[in-house]
Amino acid sequence: MKTTRALALLATTLLTTGLASATGPLGSAATPSPTTVLAPGTSALGTSLRLTVAHGETPSSGTPRTVTLECPPYGGTATTHPDPVTACRLVDSVNGDLNRLDVDPGGVCTDQYDPYTATASGTYRGHPVSFRHTYGNHCVLLRTTGAVFDF
């Protein structure tokens, strides 16, 4: 009787922790739920960034626009970015180092100086992010950063 109870407790524990499958034999590997499956090369830590674009040479020039970008595995419920999927892919492509962004290196923009300042703060896969750069004009900002600062 004690053995049966112990086996039932073990089975319940394995099922609730995901170490066994309800359809497979006891002790078989469970298929992870879709929320725990990560893309190759990503860690279990998500990305959460506060992004700001200001028209001028400082982050507080004019009327700054600010959005929140959350990338998987966070739920993204706080994301206010208009294109979070593309922005997250771009941030991932440079491993969170926004200084390395150069989305359209051959793109052409005018030489008119009409500065825009972009900032980012938060975390990328558990690592702190602090970014600030002033671009010569809006075209250069978008050509360099793509969807990340396109809001």
C-alpha cells in the first residue's frame, strides 16, 4: 500500500513539474510547453528597454517620444513599441549593443543638420543597457537604427 501511494505521489510530482508526460510512460521526457521553448542562441532572460527619441541634441529636447520594448521570453504586456517583433530581432542581431546597429549602411540621407537624439536604458538578456547617440537628422537615425527607434 505504501509503495502504491509513493508511486502515485512520484507520478503527480513528475507530471506537475513537467518531467513526465501524461500520455507517455512514467519517467519519459516531457515536451516543453511553447512558452518555455527558446530560439537557438537566446537565453532564458528577456529584454526590457525604455527607448526615447528627441528632436534635438539632448534626450529632453522638444517633446521626447518614449516607448517600452520587451522581448521574449517576457510576456510583452508592457510593450508600447509599434513594431516589437522587428525591433527585438534587430536588438538580438547586435547582442544588445545598440552602438553596433547599422541597418542600412548604403542608405542615402541629406547632409542637413537637424539632430535627433536616441536613448535606451534597461536590460538585454539580464545585462544592463545604457545607450545615447545624437544623429545628424531623422533619416540618419532611421537608416542606422531601423525599427528600434522608429516610433
